[in-house]
Amino acid sequence: MKTASVKPSVDRIFRAFADRTRLRILNLLKPGELCVCDLVRVLDSPQPKISRHLAYLRRAGLVTARKEGLWIYYSLAPARTSFHRKVLECLSCCFADVPDLAKDARRRAVGCRGSKTCCN
């Protein structure tokens, strides 16, 4: 499952960044791709909620998805415009000021540890 190439619009990108859960997802994807089960575990949110946020981020052109077996893995989309690139650079600098992101990063590092519901 490859996500179609989407040129992100300025207003959709700003709306995507306006939600704390989506900011947390973007921050978690900075080091590399994750499956939905990892995001659900780290964010401690229901899978349908995480999937809705990921769908919004895909439509905004900010994340890409690839399917492997039963699992879908998400990663940050490469910047397609100078605006997209600048916003990602700005967010990298601003993430330190958003609560919960350090805790999310620590939880991400722990991994799934062989959970029966996990892709690992």
C-alpha cells in the first residue's frame, strides 16, 4: 500500500499541526517508521482514533504508508515544497516546548516487546 503522491496545501498542513495528537504522531515518526500498533501503545489511545489522525496526516501529505502483510507502517513524507520543508524544520525546533513528547520518545524506545497484538 503506497500512498499516492500528494502535494500538501498550506491550510491543510497548518490544520494538521493544530492537533496535539497529530503533533505527537509526527514527533514519533521523526526517527523512522512505526506501525499503528506502536503508535497505539505509545500514545495509549484507541486504534480507530490513531487511524483517523494518520488518515488526516496522509491527506495533508505529511506521512506515507506502506503495507507489509497485515501491518501498515507509517513514516514522515519527504518535503515536496519549500513551505513543507520549512514547517518541518520549524517543528523540529519547537517540539521541545510541547509537553508529553519526551515521554512519548521514551515509550517509543521500549518497543512492543513481543505483544500478541503487535507486528513485531
